[in-house]
Amino acid sequence: METELSQRLGIEHPIFGFTPFPAVAAAISKAGGLGVLGAVRYGAVDDLARDLDWLDARTGGRPYGLDVVMPAKKVDGVSVAEIEAMIPEGHRQFVRDTLAQHAVPELPPGEESGWRITGWMEQVARSQLDVAFDHPVKLFANALGSPPPDVTQRAHDNGALVAALAGSARHARRHQEAGIDIVVAQGYEAGGHTGEITTMVLTPEVVAAVAPLPVLAAGGIGSGEQIAAGLALGAQGVWLGSIWLTTREAELNSPALTRRLLAAGSGDTVRSRALTGKPARQLRTRWTEAWDDPASPDPLPMPLQGLLVAEAVSRIQKYEVEPLLGTPVGQIVGRLNSERPVQAVFDDLVRGFERAITRVNRIAGREGGRPR
């Protein structure tokens, strides 16, 4: 499973694994792919520096990447407190009422929210990059638009490639014009922030729009056969995220959430603005249903919505309030039916790819890739 892009990055397989968990990222890189650590959950740069040090020590010199979030549209403000002051009281009351309806306990006195997505703010992302550039990060990815030109240039000066996610061919062309090295064509089926075009349609459109720029297929991919399909559509690799959530290395720290993921089917997700303010696919819960009710207030723009719900999400997670308990995840959640090591998932992906290639060769009248 080798492409020009995998050769360029020095990885065995063109499988790019996005994850918020350092242990998962390290395991993906050691298995022959490229682990990409999500930085958005790191409010303190010292924590990110610690985990990047940990990755350096446990990847055996294999490459890894970092995913940051720099929204194209920013909310002006000097500090988090000033931005939080923009949140209407009516929205705060709605959150309080929703939690009260489900008897969600308060956090213990003195305990702060452990889920604050200040990482959606550009100034936080820039501080994360200042730390990351002191490490041998080989790929920087931005989930929301092209990063600022100075960030792209700084990455290139450090010998790293830059990737950006796109939900349409129009977005992909903007990335190409901005000097991005890799476009991730992320389809509607994906977890987290997505557009409205499915992966099967989006991937060849983006490949054609930005050729010869390499493209990664993303969204709804959870088997080797699907990887083969993505490469057949012109992609030079795949970007996988949700499939790693139930691996043994994942640090969900919530047996209830793991049970929910293992029990969910592909129809048990919803694209909602309830979490971040932008449409993001996640498990359907009473929380998403409350926000999506026409009688409820409209979710706020990013990053206000994330700041608004940060403490609520921490309380829901801490006390594992199952009716409200969710997480960003794609429609591939229907394939998550057991807890396995990352290596076992990786081995299945490679075997599935080999099965698909053998099947296609047989259909084409070839054995071992040669005409009969």
C-alpha cells in the first residue's frame, strides 16, 4: 500500500490517523502509518509539550503529525474572559435548565472544567505551534480552512508538510492557492466538522480540482476495502479518525461512553452545532436533541458555543450521564464493535486492502496483478 505521498513522508502505508490521544498516535506511527495528534483539547501549552516529548520517545524515530484549529472567521477579543462575556445570558440559562432536567451534579468545589476548547482560538493555536516547532513534527494539519500564510511558511521552513481539510472542491482550490501541500477531502460521513458532500462524490472532485496536489480521502472509511476505493478514486492516502476511538490505547476514561460507541449503529450520529458552533457529526444524544429543537436558542458561532458548553460537557462526562453523553464520531461508528489494540485494527485494514486488490485483479482478468 505505497503511494508517492507515503514515500515522501517515509511511512509504510498511506494511512493517516487523527486522534486526541498520544498513545494512539504513537501506535499508528509504529504500525507503519502516520499518527496525527489533535491539539485542540490542550488548553495549556506545557501539557502539549509534555505529550510531544512523550511521542518523541515512543515513536522510534517514525514520523508523526499535529492537528491544530485556526478558524477562518475569528471572534475579536484580547482574552478568553472578554470573549466569554459575549455569551448571552439566555443561552447560559438554557444550558443550566437542560442539565437540571437530567439531574447532572455540579463539579466539586474548586474543580475547573477539564473540557475547554480554547484551542478553537487562533492565539491558542499559535502558542501550540510555538511548542510544536521545537519537535520533529512532519505534518501540520488545520481542520478549519487554510492556516495563515506565515504559519504555512514556518512549517515549510521547518521541513514539515501542511495539510488542510476541505468539504468541497471550491475549498480545496483555496487550499491549493494558499500553498497547502496536502488536501484532506472530508466527506459528510466523517466525525467532527464536515460539509454536506459524501466521500464517494467529494474525493474525485477534489482530486480533479487540485491535481497534481496529493489528496487524502476521509469520512466513513473504516476498512481496507474502503481504503482501496479511496485510492482508486485518485487519493494518495486516507485520513481516519473515528475508527481509533475504541482501541485499547484510547484514553476515553469513560466505560459508559465506550459502551455507547460499541452499541451504536451507523444511523446513530447527527450533524449538529451543539458542541462547537459549527456543524459537527457526533453521537445523537438528548443533549444534541435539546439544541436542535426549533424552540431552543440557536447555537452560538465558534468559539462562543464551545466556551458556553465547556463546563456542561465536563459535568456530563465526569458523572457519565448516559442520556447526554456523546462524542464526535462518524457514521463508521457502526463498525466499532470491539475494543482492540491499534495494531490489530491496522492489520485488518491492510488485509482488507489486499482482499480488495485481489478481487479487482480477478474481475479484471489478472492474477497477481498480471494479465492472464
